[in-house]
Amino acid sequence: MLIYPDTVGKKNLNRILNTTLDDAINEKLKVDVLSNSINKIGFNTQVSTYPSNLYDSPDAIKDLASCDILLGCVDSEDGRRLLNQIATFYLIPYFDLGVKILADGNGGIEQICSTIHYIKPGAGSLKSRSVYTDEELRAAGLLRIDLDEYNKQKRVRIYCQCASR
């Protein structure tokens, strides 16, 4: 099962396997491109796709509940938390994977960091491992539901940090 609302962009071509310039130009859905790639392998793998945010797709959540294992590679703290909650509620092992690429400011890469967290059903959470803070979780939720308010609060926080120096 693949769940993601975004389309392929040119910036994705060097890091998402099997994507092409045609996929980026035509703004094909990432879930469809990856589903096609899986099908081309020829093992008759059944792939369900949901081109939506997990928060907006009760059907995707229902299907996740029937999985044997969850692999998450999400961009937000609230997305991580939701997957962690689903895994905990339905007693499904959950792997949270992340990659962070730090640019050097000159077109190169300064550092690449990655993490893998395995959450055994009934034993801990990403929050208990300090993967994110309550403030980061709150900000991610606000970004998802109210971009204007998120930007307003971000500007205020930046101003307050500068003013306190």
C-alpha cells in the first residue's frame, strides 16, 4: 500500500528510484509511478494506492490496519505520530525511516544523516524516543490544517527569538 498526495517534481529525479523526466513534466502522482514500477517487476504484487494525506483518508487507515508491518517515511511529525498510533492500536510492527540531507550552500552536500526506528507493538513510541517534541508536533498539525496561521506564528516566533538576543 502506498499513501502520498504529491506528484513527481524535477527535484525528485535523483532520489526516487524509477522516476523519469516525463513523470516530472507531467506531474504524475508518486504513488502511481511507484506502483507501476512494482508491477513491472512481474511478481504480481497487489498494490493499493492512496494519493492523499493519511489524515484525509479513512479508507487508507482501514487498509493499514490489515497490514502485517508498517514502513513509514513521512515528512512530518504528525504523520509519524499517526502511523505510530495506528501501529500501536492494531499491534502492527512499525519501522520509521528518515533521511536528512544538509546542503553546503554551494550546490553540494555537507552531510547525509539517516535514522531507523523500530517500534515493537506495545513497547514505546517515537515520542518516548524523543524523535519529536510536543511543539514540533503542534506546529506540524497547524501547518497541515491552517497554513496562514502557521506562517503567522512562525513569523512571531522568529521575531521573538531575534528580539531576545
